Amino acid sequence: MTFFGRTPASSPEFTPPATVQSIAVLGAGSWGTAFAKIAADAARERGDDTRVTLIGRDEQAMAECERTRENARYFPGMKLPDNMHFTADAPAALTGADIVVLALPAQVLRSQLQSFARYIEPNAMLVSLAKGLETGTGLRMSQVITEELEESMALRGADLRAIGHIPHRVRVVGPEPGEGNHGGGAYRLRGCGSYPAGG
């Protein structure tokens, strides 16, 4: 599997999926829409049939995006790729996804995972776009994700070894060391190579 032209790093605890047929992006704001477009454009350029689905909360708004091929609230006038789809049905979109992108604000990430973590596949790679720390706990987003997935998988009766591998399935988008948290420079999907910020 390649991701933005790079092969994700594996570890003894977790091996990324060899092929990606479905990418689900949870959060249909500007960040989620932009990331979904990048992923859909990359799939189209490779000539593969990877399906990219952007998941929002408003069923009517998502239906309008699907009809017009545009997310007018955030990117008016920008036509989105034909292999990018829109839905408010998070369970359906998350089920079977090889990569799940969490494009959610830091302070709602936990509540959304509490609602939808049960639909994330046990071997899916997770990509977090959220910045900052959780108010009240001071936890990083990767820690919040790990906590909620561990609880969800335990409730589903998952093998303890699979639960222990969760931290190795999480990738975080953040600035390169030394670049700071500004808009320019190269951003790294940690463990998965680099790509230009805002590209």
C-alpha cells in the first residue's frame, strides 16, 4: 500500500493493509474535505478504484454535496472528484474501510469515537488530523483514540493482542520537527512519509 506516494512503515505489532479499497474521512469540514480530495485525486492519478467517502452529520447537506460535486459551505466553486463520495451514514461508510481519517475538532473527537468506534475495522489504519490536547484530561489525540478503540474492541470481545496493537495503527498528521505549527512547510503523516502542507 502507498499513501501520498510513500509506503507506510510497519512494525512487529501492526502491518498496514497491502491494498486500500476504501478510505473513510470522518468530519466534513474544510480540513476533512481537503484531505478527502487529496486522497481521491491521488487514487485517480494512480488509476486505481479506491473509494473515498466524506462523512458529515447533516444528511441533506451531504446529499447536496453528492449531487453538485461541491462542498459549497467550505469550498464554493471547487468541483470535487467523481471518486469522492458523501454521506451522513457513518456506520455504513466506516464499515470495511481500510483507512479511517479522523478530521474532527479535538474537543469532539472522543464523543464521536464513542458513537462510531464500534464500526471501525480491527485492522484499519487510523489517521488523526486533530490538533491540540483534550480539555480536562490533557491527553494527546492519539491517546484519546487509543483509549476509545480499546474500550470499543473490548466490548466487542476482541483478542487482547489485537487491543494491544491499537497504538501502532494510529498515525498523526503534524508538522515536521522544527517547523512549528504554522501553515507552511512539509507535514508528515508519522510513519507514512511526507507530503506538502495544503497541497
